Amino acid sequence: MNSVLADIDLTGFWDEDEYYAREYTDDPLTPQKIALVETTLRYKLPASYIEFMKHRNGGAPVKNCHRSSRETTWAADHVAMTGFLSIGASKTYSLCGALGSQFMIDEWGYPDLGIYFADCPSAGHDMLCLDYSSCGQNDEPRVVHVDQERDYAVTHIADSFHAFIRGLQPADAFPLAE
């Protein structure tokens, strides 16, 4: 079987801080968790996201920044993320958890574009989303940044989840603004 993530080195990918393990990382991925999330959120998860979460179901990456096509409230040229929400419902930071995707839509007013899969350092004021708005519920979504501080402005980040993972860079790859 060919891995959809074969070109990505996941060695040393995860931040091993205990906080992320406790708050973001869930038990290993199961078909039941995938079915629960897809049924509850009404979208088919991309194969690359599922395969990625089989490596570790949620957590914070060491390379936690991605170039953006335009300025956001975070930076002029990139977005930062805190962690990947796990597939499941038991962790606070899981796709169907207390602060998961549907919560962000229902309680924070985020647009219903798809699945909010990663949070950002702003404590809820911006999120990363698997955006199905132009492809349908069962096709490959693009990754977008949604910025609550800019009236929920949507910025294209990557054409797919796979491309998003490949484009992650460490924060020190971006010079501080003067």
C-alpha cells in the first residue's frame, strides 16, 4: 500500500510537551472515531488527514507555521497554529470535542465551510479549516485560515491537507517584523 504521506518525514514532527499530549492527543485512531466525526460533522475526512492522524491522533507540531497568500492578524506572510485537533470526541481539543469544529461554528460564529481542524495561538480568534465550500462534502478540501478579528476573512493556505503538511515550517523561518 502506498502511503499518501510517503514524502513527508514525521520523525521529530511532534512537540512532546505534556500539555499537548494531555489536551490534544487522543487514543489511537479507530474506524469508529472516523465514522463518528464524519457522521457528526457531515463531511468525509481527507485520506491524508486520516493517515496523518494514524501516526498520532492530535497534538502540536514542531513546525507550526505556514506561508499565507496575504496578511492576517498574525503576520504579514504566514499563519501559526497551536495544534491539530484529534479525530474523536473525548478530548477538549478534538474535532467533536467541547472546543471542536461545531463549537467554533455554533458558539463563535465561524462560517460553516467544513471542518475546523487546527487552532491558532490567538485562543479562538483564528482557526485553520478544511474548506469544502468549493468541492462538496465528499471531495478533497483545501486548507484555509479563517480570521475572526477580520470579520471571518478567509485566506487560502494550501490546496489540500497533504500540501498543508508539506508546507509547515518552524517559526524561526519567518523573520520578525520590524
